[in-house]
Amino acid sequence: TSEIKDAKLIFNQAFKNVQDTYGRENMRFPKEIIWLMGAPGSGKGTHTPAILRSRGITNPSISMSSLLSTPECKEQINKG
């Protein structure tokens, strides 16, 4: 099996899988996404609460490190 490297093809298939699972009518998307990037210790976690308050965002932030430590992600990482 060859590896698929076309980002658009990968995204479209993944989106279709999510849509088929949950139904398009049940999908909700944020109006605003804020990406904070920086080296460890650069202040992302320190500044996030103030940014959320100033923008009126009530949803909790999503940390890549917490996503990467989920059992599902660890399984994928271990598969290579």
C-alpha cells in the first residue's frame, strides 16, 4: 500500500467520515479560532486565560500536548 500525501484528499476523506458519523445537521463550527504557537515556556498557557476573557470565549482551550497524550493518539504514534 502506498502512502497518500495529498493533504486535500486526506482532509476531504476525514471530513466525510466525521460527517457520516455525526450527520451534517449536528456539526457546529467556531466563528473564531486563535492559534498560539511558541516554544515551551514562552507563555502560551499563561496568556491563554486573558485572551479568552478579552475575546468573550467561554469554551476551554485545546492544548496539542493534551491531544497528543490521548490513548487514541498514542496508539497511532506507536503504529508509526
